[in-house]
Amino acid sequence: MAYQATRPRISPENVSFAPGPGVAVELQKHLDDRTLPERDRRFAEDLLRAYRNGGCTGPQWDWIGKLCARAQAAIQAKAGPAPQATLDNVSGIIDLVERARDKLNFPKLRFDVAFEGRYTTIKLNVAGAKARVPGSLTVVAEPEGQESHWIGRILRDGRIQVSKPYHSPAWMQAFTATLHALSADPIKFATAYGRRTGNCIFCDIELSDERSKHVGYGRKCAKNYNLPWGDRPTTPEF
Ligand SMILES: [Zn+2]
């Protein structure tokens, strides 16, 4: 006898698990991947042994379904829900990027997010008409020595959406803190960034002129983005 003929009792916990090889294979996979809660391992092994040795009874199938559901719940709990984060005001960031729309094909901001003792360089640009969410801000990571990759987007209503590898609360905290500072006063942020790093937030080129160092961005970018440039520091900067 391969399988028990009687139908397993259907409970809310296992309603999506039809008895049969498929669900047994899934439970075995949860065992192999260690995605099953530790306390259920021995029971799962007993059930799968019964399955291999001639078939399971209705209640045993019932339990195989329940254990698969528990493993899936554990996987879900570990992944965590997509983090919710919003910015109060995105329009200032978009305005700053778009200031250079007439002069540049790809106006963008590039700056660092301090995370786990290191800096992650990210690039922001306004998504074009052909993008999935036109007009939103696209966020791309540009890690040193690695290929750049998509982090997520900031919608015009302020919602921040990030891809799964960036769901960790620690990253979201660092990321949103930086974005809050940027959105609160984008030009001030650009200036502070250039002064701190010595690089222009718009083109990433090192600032050499003392007037550029003073405003925190280069002369050419000041022109492209219609920003003040030319003042010399009134007091010596140390
Ligand atoms: Zn520049």
C-alpha cells in the first residue's frame, strides 16, 4: 500500500497541502535546508520514514502538511515584512536633480551612506518615461570594486521601496537617516557632502578650487544645476 486511502482531516493549518509525494519531498527539503523548527525535526524524520516504508496514515499526512506550514511560517518570519519607510518631502530632491535636466542627459546625485562602519556609495536619479515608475527616484548601489546594482526607489509620495537584500532594519535605518538629511535641505546636504568628502555630489570629481571646496561642488556643476558658486571663504577653514 503506497498511500493511505482515507482523506486526511483538513485543518486551516494544512489546507494547502495535498497528501502525496510532493508534500513529502517538501518536508524533506525543509529538513535538509534546516528551515524546519528544531523541535519538529525528529517528528518529521519519523513521518518521512513511515512514508518511505509503505505510506502514511491520514493523521500522518495531516502532520506532514502542518510541519511544512510551520517551516514556511519560520521562513517568512525570518525574512520579515518589507520595511515601511517614508520621506516627508521628496520634491526637493527631485527639483535639485531636475535643475540640470536641460544641460545633462543623466543628472544624478552620488553620495555615501554610512553602514556597519563602512560607506556604501549610492546614486540617485529620476526615473525616465520608460521606467517602471516614471518620475520616481531610482536608487542604485555602486560598491567599490563591485558591479553596481539596484537598491530600490523612492516614490513621489515619499514611500521608500527597497529590494530584498536591503530589508534589514539596520540598513533601512542608515539609509533613511541619510535620505531624511538630504530631503530636509538638498543644497545644504550637497554642500556638506562636498566639504566632508572633498568630492562633488553631482559628478564625483575631486574638488580642487577653494571656491568649489567652499560651496562643496564644482564650478561646472554649479552652472549645470544653477547653484551659487564663486564666493571665497570669509574665514580660513581648518
Ligand atoms: Zn561636479
